[in-house]
Amino acid sequence: MGKMIELTAGDGHKLGAYRADPKGKPRGGLIVVQEIFGVNSHIRSVADGYAADGYLAIAPAFFDRVERGLDIGYTQADIERGRTFTPKMQWDKAILDAGAALVSVKSAGKVGIVGYCWGGTVSWMCASRLSGLAAAVTYYGGGITANSGEKPKCPVMSHWGETDQGIPIDGVKKFLGEHKEVTAFIYPAGHGFNCDQRGSYHAESAKTARTRSLEFLRKHVG
């Protein structure tokens, strides 16, 4: 459904982005934030899905700051490679890139953000640090609990896997205790349960989480 375009961040950095347009007038804009695997086929399909639901969806290539055009799968080698990128990323740069995406879709109306894995943490950080967001949705963002001091400026919904080996559930519960304003759900699933290309995919949890996310976006974005 979509196409690759180029964005320019506030510091002049140029990055790629996958843009998926809805049929007819958009309900609003939606920034889709990648996992550690780049803007791959799964993230493009997520953007396409939200476009089908009426949103002007855009998935910026955040890792272009390290390696342009990253698009990898979910083998163990891919996972190990993807993990090498996150330590090289800086929050202020990621916020700039998300800001460029926001500017590119704000003509659609209110703008929300949804992120998965590393992107879940980006969504959380943007909820605090990026002006102009109407809502943020996070899926199993591993760095969220380490950044619990952030103060979101927009409504936030978060999704977590009860058996996520990388994000201890005790830490999640502590975070949620500190952030009563966050609408949160914990599923009987592991990390990456939303991705149908991963072994950890949990169809029932993914479907339920997406229904909830869509209701949340309908309420706050359009």
C-alpha cells in the first residue's frame, strides 16, 4: 500500500520512511516505530494495517543514523545484529527523527505514535519529549522501566508480555505503580507477541492488543 519517502530531521539529517496512505480522508496521522530490525516487511505491514483503518501512517527509518536501509528478519543472527544498533542510538536524535515524521503527517489531523520493542521505548520517550502528539501506544518497550522518570504529555497505552524474558514483569508492575495515568495490559505471552514473523507470536494476544490500541487511537486521534 505504501512507498518509501525521505524526511529531514531538525538537525538536517535525512532519513528514509515508509508512508502508507488511507483511502479517502485520513482519521489522523500515526507514527509507527520499528523494532531493532529496521523498517522491514513486518513494520511495513503494520503501517499498511493502520492505513487500512484510516490513518496516514509513517514508519521512519531511525537506524538510518547508523546504517541506511536496514531491513532484516528474525533469525538469531538477525537478532544479534539488530541489538548492535540500539547502543549507538541517542534519544535526542530519535526524537528529532520522530518529529520529522510528525511534521510529515500532521496535515492528516491529530497525530499518534505506536512503537514495538525498541520502538515501544521510543514511543514512551516521545510521549514526554515530543510536542504535538495526541496519544502514544507502546508494545513491550524494554527501556521503558529504566526511563520511568519521564512524564508523558499525552495519553499512553502500554502492552506487555507476562513471560517476556527480556523485560521482567516485576519491573513492569513497579513502573505501572509509578504511572497510574498509563492504561496498561499484560498478556499471557512473551516478547514480540504482536509480530507474526516471530516464533513468540501469540495470535490471541496480538488481536486483543490491536483492538484495544485501535479503540484508544479512535478516542484520542480520530
